Amino acid sequence: MAIVETTTILAGDAFCVNCFPGYDYYMSDSEARLTAWRTVVTSHAAVTERIQRALAAADLPPLSWFELLSAVKRSPTGRPRMSELAEWLTLSRGGITKLVDRLQGAGYLERVSCAGDRRALQAELTPAGEEMLEEMQLVYEAELERHLSTLSAEEAELITAALHKVTGSTCDAEARAAGIAVS
């Protein structure tokens, strides 16, 4: 059984809209895991909203643009295929096409032919895209630091380890569904 204590979180004089209320009763292990998941989702939504606001206040593009620019920059080749970007950002083919179109129109990305497969296209940052990514990175990191600094190093490590286990379980489930032995 897990115990979750009730906490009241205020934002100014009002309750924080994006905060998940706790409960002050005993929960089964299953209820505790469900509450943990809801807390992860709620925390993600709350921090994402704050990042979106900070980017807008700095007169910068939306978070989705940052995520795409960052994914291109972090890719091993610096020129990921559209299918890779869609997978990494959990977007559909149509969704990634529209997002890349917007960034290309703004001059931040270019589509280039893949040397190994002329039918495939890759994304590449332009110099303007590199500059925009750097500007957005400063706001993004400052906002994350503002909210994640509430965690101790030990808490951050515990959360990281726990969420890696969850992610690993999804890979194991896919492997089992494909008939691949999981160790």
C-alpha cells in the first residue's frame, strides 16, 4: 500500500489549474501506479505549458519548432530522414510533413535528397535554424531549470530510472508481439 498526502498548490491567489490533486488515503499498488502515471502526465503538461508561455513571451516560435530543430541537431548525421523525425517526435507522416513545411518556409530547415536513396528526403538545419535553436535553447533550459530544480539529484535519478523501466517495458511488449524472445 502507498500513501499519497494531500498538497495544496497555489499560483498567486488561485489554485494551480495544471496540478493533479493528491489523496490522503491508502492505495493499492495498482492505484499507486495509476496515480504515478497521472502525475507524470500532469507534470509534463504543466511544464510544457510554462515552456510554451516562456517562448511566446520571448517572441520565439512554439515548442514544436524547438523540438524539431533540436531533433535534427541531435541526430547522429545531422540530416535525419523524415520518417526518423516522425518516429522521434511521435508524429504522423502528415504531421511531420506539415511541421517541416512550416520550418522550411521560415528558413530554418531545408529538405535534401538522401544520398543512399534518392526517393527519401532528409532535413538539415540552415544557419538561421542553428541561430533560432540556440535562442530557443536558452529559454527552454531556463524554464526547465526553474521547475526541475525543485528535485534533488537523488529524486531526479529515481524518476529517470523508473521511467526508463516503463519505456523498456514498451520495447519488451513490442518484441514479444513480434515473436522475439525478451531476456
